[in-house]
Amino acid sequence: MKKRIMIDMDDVITDGTFRKQIEEYIGEEINTDKTGYYLQNALGDRKEEFFKKGPLNMYEDALLKEGAFEVIQKLNSVYDVYIVTSYTIPDAHYQEGNHLKYKMEYLQKHLPFLTSNQIIFLNNKELISFDIRIDDSIKHLKTGEIKLLFNAYNNQELTEEELVSKNIKRVMNWQEIAEILL
């Protein structure tokens, strides 16, 4: 039986343009020290105005992280690979249907070797058991034999000692993931 891998989408597979869209809207670079995990906090009291301007496709210009296509394709031949991603947007729940649609379209276009059965939209990733977990949020790495924290703006404060104590390894890119799992 193949081992099961959970791979997060945002800031793990994609270099999202949500940041770019917000920065264009506010006319300045986002300071992630002030926003925390949710970049939309940079919008301040303009959040509702930003989200209500129409269907927001955060993925129309999003790029795959370097090496993601090749490594995920190789992983898919060795493991049972699942992309597990949330479709909710705090502060803009009325956008969730569009967000789900855009995420699915993006994954189908950029990772065409995956089937729709390998894509799971879920907020609480702990509801499903995986042998290997790859995510940029430590809260989704509580279980699993191998837990890989993909380096991102939102996890810089985590120390190596903290990660080691939780049996989590920080990875900087998809090449490191290939070296560990292939």
C-alpha cells in the first residue's frame, strides 16, 4: 500500500498573486510583520470594499513554485498524493464559491496529471490521516510520519528548536522535498 501525502496549495504549490492584488489595491508593499497569516489584514478598513468589487480570482496570474510540477508528478507515481486546501476567505465568505472554482481550475490547468479525486477542499486538515504532510502552516502538521514545513512569510518566527521538538523539518523549496521523499 502506498503512503499518502497531503500537499497544501497556497504558498506551497503556488506563488499566489493575492499579495500582488492587495498591493496594487493599497498602492504599497505589504508588511507581513503587521498582517500576520492573513495578507488581507493589510487592507484595514477597506477589506469589504476590496472583496465586494467582484469575483476575485487570486489564481489568474499565480505561478507554480519552481520545481513543483516535476516533483509532484514524480511523487504521484510513488505515493498517493492529495492536494488539500481551504477555499474559505476570512472576511469574505460570500466569495467562497468563486474561490473554490478558481482553485480547482488552477490545479486542473497546472497539475493535469492529478485527478479530481486527488483534490480535497477542507479547512480542518486534521480530519484526514496522512503519512506525509507538506504545508506552510504548523497547525496542519500535528500528525504524520514525515512533516515538512514549507518556508513562507507566515512561518518565519518558528525556531529550529521548536520544529525539531515537534518532529517537523523546514524545507525551502521543492528540490529539498524531492531529496527527502524520492
